[in-house]
Amino acid sequence: MKNMTTRNPSPGRPREFDIEVALDHAIEVFRERGYQASSIAQISAATGLTTGSLYKAFEDKKDIFTQALLRYVDRRTAVLMDALRDVSGGLAKVETAVAFYAEASLAEEGQRGCMLVNAATECTAIGDQDLIVRVRKALSQVEALLSDLIREGQCDGSISGTVDRDASARLMMCLFQGIRVVGAAGLPELSVRPLVREVVDSLR
């Protein structure tokens, strides 16, 4: 992540801004419009920064997008880790994580769309290999976190040792992304608890 504050060194009054706040505003543009349909002018309007300031902080629109994607994933992971802080036992942590992702997908927040899901679909469609690699890396972070929680459960005995840790983590990650699509489409709301229960029961 770039430095917290960036100064515009161009002549005239120097401009300072919080890079993470700027990325948070850019995230909302990309979530609403996607990567291709988001213009620098729209990102400039959302962030309140001039085009020149954006290009001094980032190489191009792709750089803004990739930094925003990393920020989006890191921000969500931080919220989840905070929720897991007081939870004991691997299975209970998996349950908390599943509920976290499912509820986020189906709530009003979910209807705004998931930047990661949108990026996975769009970047594959446009064939941008660099962005595809970055999206895969972001998805792998989610998958690795889930795998670690399952490993913890197997170590403490709350999750069966016969469970294929990596396969289960990938299945859960795919489930979350699918629920995201349902939430964004505004389809009839699914009940979160049965989904969570089915996932947890499969790990016992």
C-alpha cells in the first residue's frame, strides 16, 4: 500500500490527501460501474482529486483499480479478524466466518455488489492477464484464511480430521461468491442460518 499521505509537488499550493480515503472512494466507483466503465473523470469526482493528483499517486487506472482491490480485501479481512478475536475453537471460527460473508452478501451492503466478484468476472472477460493474476491472488487470500481456520479446528478436535481442508475452503469461498451474485441481483433473500448450518455440519 502506498504512503498514507501524498503531496502534489506541482507548482502552486501543494495538495495533500489520505491515500486510503481516496481508495475507499474509488472502491465505490468500481463496485457500482466495474473496471472498464469507470473513467478517471468519475474517479476524480468521487475522490475529490484532480486528474493530475491521481496520476502523481498512481500509474494509471489499472493501478488505482489494483490498489483499490487490495484495500477492499484488506478492509473486509480486518473486519472479519476483529469478529474472530473473541471466538474460541476452529469450528466456531469457521461458523463466524461463514455467517460474516453470507450476511454481508445478502444485506443491503451485498446489493451494492462485491468488487472482488465483479473483478473476477470482468477481468476474465476482457482477458487482462495482469488483473486476472491480481484477482486470483485476492481470492486466494480468502481461501487461505478459511483453510487456516479449518486447520485450527482439526488441531483442537472441533473439525473432523477426515475433512479435506483445502477443498472445503475452496467450496466455501465459491459459495460466498455465489451468494454475492444473488445479493447483488436482488433475488428473494436467502436465510443465512440454514446456509451456515449446512457448512458447519459438513465439517463435523
